[in-house]
Amino acid sequence: MRIDILTLFPEMCEVVLNESIVGRARKNQLVELYCHNIRDYAFNKHRRVDDAPYGGGKGMVMQAEPIFQCYQAVCNQSNLSQKPYVIYLSPQGNVLTQQKSIAYSQMDHIILLCGHYEGVDERVIEAIVDEEVSIGDYVLTGGELPALVLTDSIVRLCDGVLSDAECFEQESHYHGLLEYPQYTRPEVWQERTVPEILLSGHHANIEKWKLQQSLERTKQKRIDLFEEYIAKNGEK
Ligand code: ADE
């Protein structure tokens, strides 16, 4: 899996991509992650990347040409067998879900385009973008944080990144349910005890308890997900 992030703030992205599980995956060459500065492809006197919107209005719009040049440089760099899948991070996009991240994690090469200011010239979106993706119904100052969220959710699903498939097969959203509650030592903390079943060593009963807890939690916290799960799997 290769992901290229096209951004005006590559340093901001690098800091995040070099930490924790994603940083380790990168170091161990389980994934290839690159950040490119769109400004490096602004071949005008002041390396300008934005201009006022036609028709008036507030703010600035990112110009098509530096983005297109940056995109082409990435395409020329890599030995492409097929066109990379290009995602533009935008509050107007399809909202990210775990199912989408799973699908992206099975792709070979993704390019993430981060907008800033009032957005990006529509013509470059038409020319290169396959899909617009949003990370939720709120507006951020740029696409960098959404691109990093998306990258994190994809990289952790790639082969070898997490130690055991169980790590994500049991977690919230994987099977459409929220995860059961977790406990660790000590057995009693501030007079609160760990559920007895988890200390019993009876694996079958523990599994039953976990599913029951997942169902109850999902019903309580996310009735929309619960109803979807019941429609698909029937009452348990
Ligand atoms: N850019 C600004 N806000 C965004 C959001 N919510 N999702 C994706 N990209 C964005």
C-alpha cells in the first residue's frame, strides 16, 4: 500500500505519520507514505498557489495548476501499473466509515488531496479526483487532519501492521457493533470491581458475555447501528 498526501503543510503531516503504530509500519516498510508540498509545483515568481474566486466572494481558492503538476509528479515517480485512486478531503464528500477504510486498505495506491482556504478550483477536482471524502459533518480549516485520520484508519488495517487480526476484528464498528467494555489490573479500583465472569476462565461464557455487552452498548449508544445489525443478523 502506498499513500501520497498532496498538501501545503507537509511538515505537519510528517510529524503525525512518524509516530506510534503508523510510524512503526512506515519504518518497517509495511506501507509507503509520502507527503508532497504543492507549493513546490507553483512555477510562478512568488510561488503562489491561490487566488481570489471568480465571481467574487470571501477568501482564496487554490489554483488548479500547482495541484495538477504535483499530482503528475507523483504519477511519474511511481512505477504505475494503474492510475492511483485520488481522494479529495472535503466536508462535501462521502462520510468515512470503517467499511470504506477496509476497501481503501485493499487498494495499491491512493493519493490524498488536501484543500485549504475556501477550497480548490473545481476543474482540477473534475480532472483528477475519483472520490470526495469527509470525516464528519463539521468544517475544518484544511484537509490535512482528515487526510491523517483517513491514513491512520487505512494503515492499521494493512497486513502485518497490527500483531493479530483479532486486534481489529473485535473492535467497535468492525462487525457493525460497538466493542464490549475492557478491564485490566487491579481487580478492584476505587471500590469498583471487574465483572466476575472475566475472572472465571470459562472462555465460552466470556465470549457470550462479550457479545451480550456489545449488543447492549450498541443499543444504548447507537440505536441506528443496532437496528442495522438486527436487520442483518436477526435478534440474538
Ligand atoms: N476539510 C474541511 N473540513 C473537512 C471535513 N469535515 N472532512 C474532510 N475534509 C475537510
